[in-house]
Amino acid sequence: MPKTDLPKAYNAAEIEDKIYQKWEESGYFNPDKLPGERAESFVISMPPPNVTGVLHLGHAFENALMDIEIRYQRLLGKRALIVPGTDHAAIATQARVEDELKKQGFVNPRKELGREGLLKKIKEFADNHKSIILGQIKKMGTSCDWSRLAYTFDESRSEAVNEIFRRMFEDGLIYRGYRVINWSVKGQSTCSDDELVYVDQPAKIWYFKYSHDFPIPIATTRPETKLGDTAVAVNPDDARYKQYIGQKFTVDVGAAKPLIITIIGAGAVDPDYGTGAVGVTPAHSAIDYEMYLNNKDIGIIPVIGQDGKMLSAAGPAYAGLPVLEARGKFVQWLKDQGLYIKEEETTHNVGSSDRFGDIVEALPMEQWFVDVNKKIPERGKTLKELLREAVTVGHDENADKIIKIAPERFHNSYLQRIDNLYDWCVSRQIWWGHRIPVWYCDDCQHYFYSSDTPSDCLKCGSKKLHQDEDTLDTWFSSGTWTFSTLGWPAETDDLLKYHPTTWMQMGYEIIFLWMVRMILLSTYALDDIPFKNVYIHGMLRAKDGRKFSKSLGNGLDPLEIIEKYGTDALRLSLIKGVTAGNDSRFYEEKVEGARNFVNKLWNISRYILQTVAQPRLIEEVPATRTLADDWILSRLNETTAATTAELDKYNFSSAGELLHEFTWSDFADWYLEIAKVEGAKDELLLFILQKILKLWHPFCPFITEHLWNELGAKNLLLVAAWPKNFAVDIGAGADFQSIKDIITSIRNLRGENKIEPAKLVTISIIAGDKTELIKKEQNIIKKLGRVENLIIKNNKPEGGIGAVAGGVEIYLDLAGLVDVETEKKRLAKEISETEKYLSGIAIKLNNQEFVANAPEEIVLKEKEKMEPAQEKLDKLKNQLDSLK
RNA sequence: GGACACAUAGCUCAGUUGGUUAGAGCGUUCGAUUCACAUUCGAAAGGUCGUAGGUUCGAAUCCUAUUGUGUCCACCA
């Protein structure tokens, strides 16, 4: 007579999409439409996924984290908001599309398609991926407000980007400068320092002299750049060379003009490395360029061009050659001239472009930079200082405007990094992105900011104008994310209500790429922090500890997992075993375990719905009749409190574990079995189920919402209230534990003696002061221990085998059928364990220093352990004796 | 070269300011299939917490050194 038609197993695929649709239709993802009085806001800006691809496990993980947090906060009664969106990912997307086009037969897509044509192709690609990604976020169950959907490259965000650019330009924080930058020959664009991936490569280091009469030999891994050397740096304390500092030597190494080499002193030069002297190439080394800036007299000679080939300044023998060919040729020349000394094998750490993949060249070029060391007009602080302040004393020295980073260790690495921050190169020579809003006059060379096409030059009135060809670094736009998505630069209600955002989660790999930029742009443009809390998470790795990657082919598709196991199971498995800041491993068995749990929750509910007379929501704490009732309610209370505490600390995994333990062990394995014995528990079962569904909702939103509906709820679980603690009899714990121990012990005796579960046995218990308790709870013991006769007596029965548990002696009456040797062994083992335990306590208590120094309660606790342990030991010894 | 993290059961991981007989899941062993669930139930085995010192009445937890693994930064001219 089932009162519910729930199928035996939970089928996620059947219900998930419908539930998500119900949520969307409710409008509750929008915090302005949430029911009830909600004073406090809780806002998460979703890190926008790049439109370069589709959602991978890492995204699924982040969605799980964000959605658990936001659903929890919504249940707590806050105005909960996740702002969703996607990132146009400038270089990444263009590089991806160019690669595709090359596979299709294009040789140089930029030339062949032109700016407009290529942009059209990229836009098609981006739009396509964007819609796939958004669909996937819904599949994950993420409760974000789709009415506030944003895109880093849409009109509103572009306006924000232009506005920030204008302000920085007018404040002199954005400047055009000639500096050595990282250049990707393949991508034909700059890359910022943060976008480089360093790889160790085997390399050679060549030792040589510029000329026979040059006094100092030098060493280099890049001989071809030596054609542009203008100085040699030595340590000012180096006795071998210091007398040459300040001298100039003219050498002819085959470059277009003879090189004038100045000997300079630099403390950074290590006298013990190489020859102890550094050939300085200002044009092709960031460090050498710094030396040049300190001493411009030495000069700068670029010898490598943007195409990766030698320039004419390198000399007629080298001009036009790719760098590697020039290198070989130059080394040969040194050998021919007798200037070559030796070469050694070494490893060289070279920076390669994260997106284009090639090793970058250091080239001097005119580019746009954000000055992090210049005082902001009228604020008297530099951007670098703002970056520091936000995480230390609080923005503007206001302690309420402070960013808390969890786990804390990332706080230090952030500060360390800020100290070494250089000006941020923001211009890129690609087309997919926000075009730099600066216009040049062809007549007077004046350049100025304009967000749209200006009609004439602001200075000379000429109409011959052209816009800067470059686009902005993608992080310049994503750095505005927390506030541009809320309407900035317009002064919107959203900004007032929802900024700064409350909680941000991100992987540690983008702390410097993204977090730093968000803090920089927000503190600059809004005079406020972008978020109050950052939760840094690690990376998901495969079971063998390797990264998931396309090239390894070890990726797992979240959509396939969802299809097979359901979204709730995927979400649970993603956060299982995860601690903040640390990498975790992900593999299918984890999902399987999570799926099993979800199914357990299903069947718990199914059982209750089938059993009770009328499924309904019970909000009031029902009256209890038995020890088990008191026990389960106090466990529910404990679990609620502990789970809440863990969630407040963003310990999602351990919150889930606590709930898992309560739901499966306490509630399903013990209480439901007892309910079958004691009966008449409709209200209690419904009450607890209702609480369990709420507690699980942040983790498993779909199944809990569905079951909530089956319980007969009128409102969505999405907007229910998070459980609070209530008053119950706390004293039930110890007594119930005794009963549990006794039952487990009986089951153990049965198992050890291979008694079939179906066979009912006779048990004698010497109960002592627990007599009343056991009498009262004998039905449970009988049923769960498969006991036919439960005899409470004062002395041990003849021929029984025994155990000591729950403070009583238990005898199984099976004389003659028992394997005496096995029992002896078991008892002996338990006796030795108990003796060890007891002697441990005795040693402590006999130690005067322990008694004198340890806190009183600790000593008391040890003393209290003593007596029951001693009793147990005596009983065990008795039982062993009786077997002889 | 600098910094950080990790090392606990066969595997993947918890273990919150030092004080429980160090826990979980998976796996393993034994047993169970009418009565919510075999995506299940019951029972059990399995760890001197990387190593060596130190602090302390007391260390998986704090300190020092050391080994291994991983990450970031600097940089090798």
C-alpha cells in the first residue's frame, strides 16, 4: 500500500531540468524578488568563464563552491545574488580562432581576412561558445541571476573600460612609453609578465671576447644579441675588473657600426658566475634595459625585429636571418677570429607565451602602460599602495574596507608579489578586445582620449585622425568585473545595494592575473574594495596527481558525468575532500560514492513517505516518547550547529561529512530501524526529514527540492529557512550510546560465531546499574540484535560466551556450538588492549608533574576514565576464566 | 637562489587554538537478498601520523634539522 509512487532508485536526469526551470520561473535567483524581509546582501561575482571553450571540471568545481555558498546564504535569509557572465578572453580567443583557421588552410588569417573579417569569425566562435557555457552553468544547478547576465565585451562593460581608461589617462596613470616588453613573434603581440610560462630548456653558454684587446671575457646563452651590446657590467668589488669601470672600448663584431662598450659597475653581478662580467644588451633584456635607464649614456641598439629576424643594425652578415641562424653564424665568426674561448652545457629558464605558445623575445617598443608607482592626483597614493592597503589596514585606512584572504598564507604571497610589481603593459597588438580609446592627429601628432569617433583634432583642428590600432589586455576589462556588472559607471541601485561584493572564489593560479587587477581597478575607480572575502581554492587533478589536460587526454566531461550520475552527485563529489588552497584529486569512484549517497537520501525519503499517514511539513518540534527520539533530536541539533559552523568557515567538505554521518549512520541505520520497532513516529520522521532536506539543499539542490515538493510543501525549498537549534533532552546521548554498544556487541558475537542473521538467539546480560535502562529498551535490543530471549540476571550463565560493552556483560547462550579457541583469542586481545589503555591512564595519573601542571578538567577526565576501564577489564578476565 | 604547501590505513583525504584508545570514504576479509534502498545491510582486519632531534606533565599538532613531492617567484648573464 505505497502512498507514494516514487521509483526505487533516484533518477536525476528525469527531474533536474524541470526543477531548474521551476526555480527560474520563481524569479528567486534575483535577490530583489526574494520573499520576506531580507536586510543583508550576500553577493558573489561569478568569475566569468572564457569563451574559448566549453565548461570543464574546474568550472564545475567553482560552480559547486559558489552555489553551495549562495544557497546557504539565501536560506539564512539574505538577499543572495550571483552575477553570472562570460569573458571574451582577448588573446586566448583570438589565438584559438587563428589556429582553427590555419587548420582550415589559411596561412595568415590576419592578412587574408583583414580586421573586420577576422573579428567576424572570432565573434561567431565566441557567441557559439558563450551559449554552450551558459547552458552548462544551468546544468550545474547554479542559482545565478540571469537577468543580470554580463559579458566582458558587451556594451555596458565596454563603457566601463573606456571610462576607467579616460580617468587613468587624465590622471597620468596610463602612459605611452618606450620600454623593453615581452613579444610573441607567433602572436605578433606583447604579453604581460604574468602571462608567461617559464620552462627549463637545455642550452649552451658561450664564453668569448669582443676583441683581442678587450680586457674582459664575457659569457652568454644568446650570442646573437651581443651584436647589440653597449656595455659590460662588472661587480664594483671585483678586483679583476674594477679598474676598468668607466672606460669605453670600441669593438667591431660585425654589426652595422662598431660597438662602443662602456664598462659599468653593477652590484647585482655575481663575480663567481660565468666570467664574472655581463655583456649588457639594453634592447633585448629587461634587466639590461634597467641598467640603461640608470645610465642612458651607454646607448641602446635593437638588433632583433618583431618578425624574430635580425635587423640591419646587426650588420650585413646577419640582417634578415632568424635568430637561431644568426647565433650559429656569429659563434662561427668568433671561432674564426680566435675570440671564442669555450662553451658549456647549461639549462636556461625561458619565458614562453601562455596563449600563443612560442618563446617570447624581449624587444624595446612603444606601448601603453599603467603606472603603479605614480601618486594618484589628489589622493596622494600610488596604485601599489592601494593594492597593499586593501588587504592590510583596509582601503583608505578604513578597517571596514578590508579584504580577507582564505587561507591566510596567500595573504603573504600577495604582498610579496605587490612589492615586486612593475608597470602593467596593457596594450596588445591583437584585434579581439577593447580598442584603445585614443586618437592620433596625423598633422600635429597630438593624441587624446575619445570614447567615440572624434570629428577633429582637439589641438590643431585637423580632420586627419586615426585610432590607436591596439586593444587592451583582457584583464583590464575583467578587472572591472565586480562593479561593471552592477552598472558602473552609472550610479545604479545595484551598486549601492550589492557592492562591494561579499565573497569571491578563485583558483590560486589567477591571484596575480585577476585578483590584483580587480583590487587595483576597484580601489582606483570606485574608491572601494571589490569584495570582502576571497576564498582561494586549489586545482583538481586526476587520480594519479597529474593535471587534467587536453594533451594528456585525461579530461572528464562534466556533462557526461551529470548524465550518468546526476548533478547533485557531481557537486558532492567535487567538494569531497577539498580544503581551501589545496589541490584535490577527482575520479569517477568519488562520483559513484556521491551518487550512492544521493540514492540513500532518496530511499530514506521514500520510506518515510510510504510509511506516514499523511506526508506534510512539520515545523514544530514534535513531542518525544522514547530514548531514541531524544537521542536523534539531540544529534540533529548537534549536526545543525556543527554544519552551520563549518559552512561559516567555508569548510564545505567537512560540513558535508557531518551531514553524511548524521543522515546515513544515525538517521538511516539506527533511527529508522528503531522506528520500525517502536512505531508511531510520523511527526518525528517528517520533522527530521524536513530538516535534513534543508541542510542538504546547498549541496544537493535538485533532489532536495524534488523531495520537498513530495513532502507537500507549497513554497520552494530554495527560499526556505535554514534550520535553527531547538531545546531537547541532552542527557539521552550516553544512555543511547550504551544501547548502541550493546547491540553492536551482540551482532559482533553473532558474526564471530557465524550465526546466521535469520537465527534468533538467547542473550543474558549482567546489567548492574543499567538494569532499568536495558529493561526499558529491550525491544530495540531484541529486534536489532536478532534476540529471541533477553534475560537480565546477576550472575553469569553456564557455558555462554561473553563480551563487555556499554558498561554491561553480555552472554550469548550457545553452549557447545562455540569455537572456544576463537573466543579465547578475541578475549585475550581485548584484555591486552584494555590493559594498555588502563596503564596509559595510570602512568599519567601517577606522574606528579601531570597532576600538578595539567588543567584540572583534563586530570579529572583521566580519573573518570579509570573506573569503567578497570571494571571492563575485570569482567573480561572473568569471562576468559570461565572459558577454561 | 628565495618563498610557500604537502607527506597520517592498500588508495583518496579529514584531524579547528597541543590533552578521545588518531577518524571517514573507497578497497580488502567474513556473513546476509520478501518486508525503503545490493546504488543495500551487519561484522571485522588494517596506521609506532616521512626521518632525526628539541620544547612540554603531555606532540600527528609547536620549534629545529633532514629527506621526498608539488607550486609560485627571482634569475643564471
